[in-house]
Amino acid sequence: MRDWSAQLRARLAPLNLAPGREAEIVEELSRHLDEHYRDLIASGLDPREAERAALSELNRVEFLVPQLASLPRAHERQRVLSLQDNIPSGRRWTVSDLVQDVRYALRRLRSAPVFAVTAILTLALGIGANTAIFSLVHGVLLRPLPFPDPDRLYALYSANKTADSLRAPVSPPDLDDWRSQRRSIEDLGGYFYAEGSTGVNLTGRGSPRRLSAVFVTPGFLSTLGVQAAKGRLPREDELVRGGKDTVVLLTHGFWSREFGGSESIVGSSLTLNDKPYDVIGVLPLNLRFPEGDIDVMVPHSTIPDSAVPRIRPVRVLSVVARAKPGVGADGVRAEMQAITSRLAAQYPEDRAWDGATVVPLAEVITGPVQAGLRVLLGAVGFVLLMACVNVTNLQLARVMGRAREIAVRVALGSGRARLIQLLLVESIVVAAIGGIAGLVLATFGVRSLLALSAGQLPRASEVSLDTTVLLFAAGVSLAVGVAVGLAPIWRVLRGDLSGALRDNGRSVAGASHNRLRRTLLVAEVAFAMMLVVGAGLMSRSFLALLAVDTGFKPDHLLAVQFTIDGDRHSRPVPATAPATSPSRSTFTGYYSEVIEAVRRLPGIESAAAVKDPPFRGNGERNSFLLPGQVLPAGEDPPTATTIHVSDGYFRTIGARVDGREFVPTDTAGAPLVVVINQTFARTYFPGDRAVGKRILLSRNVPAEIVGVIDDIRQVAMAEPAKPTMYLHNLQNSRSKTTIVARTKGAPLEMADAIRRTIWSIDKDQPISAVFTFDDAVGRAMARPRLLTVLLGAFGILGLGLGAIGLYGVVAALVGERRREIGVRLALGAEPRQVLTMVIRSGLTLALTGVVIGLAGAFVLSRFLDSVLYGIGPADPLTFGGTAGLFVLTALAASWLPARRAAKLNPVETLAAE
């Protein structure tokens, strides 16, 4: 760099500047002259001519020095033309120039810490929230399934149009026929899995345990394209009856937890259900289908007919299929329709099941959460828009304050393109820093979201801040940087810079500038209104869910779940059993013995048993007939959800019963009795009292209705109860058992005592799960709670950003109108009138945004319809309450600057102007 300091100090001498201040100006202008000198050399001038031409610049500097000296001292270095921001129009822009522009932008941020912190935090919130939600959407919805060619995978269901059952499971015999008759389908297979229900007992490795198991058929693993991580997959002859089907596959998670990832387990055996099973392989880490918490996969053929009969009416299998290359969903549907039509004509049991439903597998896995995640993605997009608007308004305010600096740049030769480049780089730097801070927030946000989802989010293990998410964050940050810089750039291009050195920069402002800021504010208020309305609707929906009568009292209820081994417990009741226990020779003796033993424990008020507790099982589907009902040819009988319970169950859970519940004398030798719910009674006995009436169960077995209970929410809080029958487990036995105990104290404090009681009767009895009914209700509320919390947070953030934006704009307008306000006060205007004038200005802007926002919310709330419960998307109370809340917020945001305006001293204001 050449030394221009002597010439510059000579020009600055008449100003008598402080040494430090003079050095700053000399440094900046020296860099400008040196850059101009190097450009002249590059254009072909010899060094002497280039030096003379560069020195001629001092004539302009001589004119500008007084203006430079009058700039505020704190911003001197940033408000003069530096080397990197005076590239002549003919010079090529380089990476070095970019680095210099970034350094200059960072210096400017350091010189304006309040602006920097406000803008960066605002953008960090917007970018961080968008990144966190996008990571969920990407991991759950957008990321391809972890199988080869996942777009060729479909879920297949049996369909019965007459019974409106279009997504029913498939029977094993039907699945065998589907496989043998397929042409356009490359492969298909089935699996049997129900959370908390399907499993095998592991013994011989410490305390007996119940392992979560998926029972698979031939074709299941090959359809998915799964490869073993260790060992091998089962051969087809190891998956069918008659073959050596006592083989087991370990999931990667269970293998790691139980065996520490030791490869020596492959080839050994485990004792499952009291039989040795050969461990033939370990499944890959990324296989989390159908669920992520599975321990083992075993052949479906190992389930005895005594547990699940292999007949066509028993439909228990979920089926997946892989289409051949080039065959789409329509081709699969056409083939399945042909196959099911043939089977319906061939087998009477399939007469009404003459169709199949075909759904892409990805849609089946993510279907329950698709609507909610899309709503969240849209809502968080509005948060980002509001953040952009707020930072844009801050940038516009800075442009006004930099008017003289911009004029100096133009006077020294900077072109408009150069100014655009500089301002754009500054905006992108702010957004980039905000993006980095946003990634930090997103990291914690994703962890919190996954914890809040309580395991109810499919594919949650695939949610992470991976490369795709990081690229998304980078792209959003770049787009935000460009977006927040456009309005300031437009103002610079449109503004009159010629008089900026004379009138303190006001010439870049004016009416059009204020119109732009008002327009942006109105847009921000409208976005905020849409967010707050969405949050209000979801909050009211969640409150409606909380008010739902579950049909039972969950407090102080403990559940201990296990499955009885029918072979081991097919024996008479021990002589030590209570006298009330009827004699029997099936596993129901053990069943009753455990219940009676738990009832005798200190700290237990009452105890009973149920096969499928609320929110932890859907029960079974069983057919029935009403007395005198005759079915038309080819029509299946009606079906109802069936829950198996013990005596005392309804009293234990606090359900209300009209009539009576089951008693110990309702045994296998007694007349069959049934309890139904209110929905069943209203549907099939409208206007009549159902107690005392009879229905015919499967195989035309008559059963008397002895009680009607209030509806119990069995599947989900938002899903109304379906017609449900309750059967006494002593009359229609099931091996899966959940002991339900009402405790006097904290439920979990009794868990060990109940475990010891069960093991005192059978030391090898595995325990599947221990949980409280409060936990079960909490899990059932996890998804709506997640959506409510996030939309509520976005709504609060939107309301806050809107209030801050309104406050900032009104305060800025007051600052720009100080002279006018001073004149009004000097001419006799009352402070109260000034206060009213400013508040009216703020409320006018806010009300305009409120009206636009309400219209937008009315349109967009239709997308919330599928996730709302108990209210409509156009709920007038929510819309009206939200509008009122925003008006009050706008009043508060406008009052603060209005109060300061009313307290202005007109003499001091006019003197300063």
C-alpha cells in the first residue's frame, strides 16, 4: 500500500481534529486512494500517471472532509468509504472482495450491538424453529423408507364393502392364496404384531421376561429387501408348519442390549416359551418396522391353532407387497381385485371379502401424523416471515441513519450496483449468524420435540440434523438474508441521495419510505393473527380433549401385564386357593389365583384383570346376532369390539354400570353373560333398556346382557367409543392378562409387591410391562399435546413479534414526526390530543392487519380440520377472542411511544431541529 498520509494530513490540518480521529480518516481515505491507484495501473497507465490521477481525487476529498468530520464519532470508521466498498463499475469482483465485504459487515455489527443482537436473535428464532420442524418432517415424511426401492412397497388389506371394513387384516390361508396367485406383484408377506400383546417368554437368562415379538410369514423379509447384519435370514421352509421353524432373529437393539453385540450368540439357542429356538441372525440397525422397540422376530407358524386358529374368518395378519418394476399402484390394485374376487367365489367364508385395499407403505407408516406435521411446517413458516418483516424494518431504520454515508460513497464514485452488493452482503451476514444460532436452538428443539412426542412419532429414530437438514438451514438463511436486504436496497435505489449531505439524511426517507414500513407492519400483524388463531383453535381443541370423559378414573390405577402359558398352567387350582375360586382344569385357575393373591396385598383397594386396557390395546372383533335377526345370503353378521375382563374390573377402574358387572360365579359352566357399552345399547336397542335382553354370539351361543357401562375410550381420546361387548375371561378365556389394581398410595410403589406375588405362584412367569393408567392416558394425549404446545408457542411468539414490530414502527414514526409534534404542542395542542393521535395511528395499522389476518385464518384454518376435536375450524369464539387480544396488544404497544410523544418539550424539540 502506497503512503498517501502526508497529502491527506495536509488537507485535514485546518480542521484541528484529535490525533486519533484524524488517523482514522487518513487510514480510510488512504485505502480508497490506493485502490483507485491500483485500478489505474490495471487499466494500463504507468505508475507516474496513475499516481497523478489518484492524487486528483483529493479535490473531491477536500470537499468531503468537513462532512466526514461532522459524522458521529462512534460510527466514523463505518461511515466513510473504505477499500472494499468502492469497486469501480468496470472492475471484476473477486473472492477477496467478498472477504473484505464480510469483514466490513462484521465491523458494522460490532458498532451497532443493539441492532445486531435484536436482528440475530429474531432470525435465530425463526430459522431455528423452521430447522427443528423441518428435521421432523424430513425424518418422518420425506426421508425414503430404509428399504431398496421403497416406492414399490405397498400395504395390502382385506376389504368388505358391505360391512364398511376396508382396511381389515388378512387371514393366513388368504395370504397363502395371494402369494400363489400373484403375477404383477414381485413378492408379498405378512406379519402379526400388536403393541403390548404379541411376544414370547424368555427364560434361562436371569428373571423371566416377556420379549416383544413380531411373528412373520414367508415373503415378509424378502418383500422388504432386508439383509441380515449378522448370520442369515430364515429359509422359507423354516417359516412354515412342518419345517424346522423354531428359529429366531434378534433385532439389532435387543442384540446390543442383551448380548453386548457379541457375534457368538449367532448359532446358539434361547429358551422361548419353554422351547429351544436357534438364533440364526441379527437384523440390521435401520430396520424399525413395524415398530422400533421389537426384540425378536419368530415364524408365525409357531403360533398354535389353540391360540390363533389358521382359518379364513380369523384375520390377524398385516401384509406388505413389492410390485414388480414398472407396475404402479393401479396395477397392484387390479391384480388384488382379481385374486380376491376369485377367492370370494371359491370360499363361502370370503364371500363378503371380495376386495383388497392397496396403500403405499410410507403412507401407512406416517399417516397418523402427516396432517399435524404439515400444519406445524406451515405455522413455523409464518414465524419466519414475521422474523423477516421485523428485521427488514430494522434494516430500513438503519438505511435512514446511513443516508449521509451512502451519499458520501456515491460522491466518491461508488455505483448503485456496488451499494447493492454491500448492503446485500451485510444482510446475508446477519442472516448467516442468525442461522448458526438457529442451528444451536434447533439441536435442543429437536430433542425436546422427540421427548414431548412420548414415543408416538413414527420413525422418530430417523429424525436428526443430518446433511439435508443442514443444507435446508443454509438455504433458508441465504434466502432470509436476501429477503431482508431487498427493501433497504430498494429504498437506496429509489431515494434522492443528492441532498443527503445537507439535510442529515432525510432525503432517502419520505412518504414512500413510511408507506413501505406501514405495509410491512400490516403484513406482520396479519401473519401474527393467523398464527394466534391457529394456536387458539388447537388450544380449545386440546381443552375439549382434556374434558372428555374416559369412562374410568385413571388415578391410583396400576397395570401389570403378562401372558399365561396355557401348556404350563393347564392344571387344577391348588388346594391353597381361596374357597371362592371355582375348580377348573384350564389356565383360568392360575388366572384367578393371581387376581385373588393381588387383592389380598396390603395397600390394594381392589384388583381385577383385563386383556386389553384402555389405550394399550384395541380388543378383538367378534360377530353377533340380535334375537330373530336373519342375515341375507352372502352378508356377514355385525361385529363389535370385544374386551375380555375379570369380575370386579368395572368397579376397580371406576366405570359406571347399569345392571351388574361380572361376578365370580360367572364361570365356564354357568350361562354365558355379557356386558355392553352405551354405544352398543343405543345402536342395537334404541329406546329400550338393554339389561336383560339377549344376543347370539359366534356359533349362535345365546348370551344375556347383564350390564350396560358408560362408554370407555379404548383406542384414542379423540376417537368415540364403538359398540363394545365385554366377556368374562372365565367363560371365554384369553391368555394375555393385565392385572389392574387400585392402590391406596402411589401406584408404582406397589409394582414390586405385585411382581413378587405373581412370581410366588409361578417363579418363571415373565412380566411384559408395568405402567399406570395415568401414563396410558398421557401417551394417548401425546400427539395432540405436541401439536398444541408447538402451535401455542408459535402463537405466543407471533403475538410478541407483532407487538414488537408495531412498537418499533410507531416509535420510529414518532421520531420522524418530532418537529410536527413539537409544532402542535407549541401551538397549544394538549398532550392528551398527541397521545390519542399516536395511538390512533398505531391502532389503524393494527386493525388493518387484524382484518386481513382474520380473512387469511378463515381460509387456512380448513387445514386444521383433521386435527381439531370438539370445535370447528371457523369457531367464532376463537376468532373473536383472538382479534380482541390483538387489539389490546396493539393498544399497549402504541401507548408507550405515544406517551413519550405527549411528554415532548416543544421548545427543546424545535431548538434541536
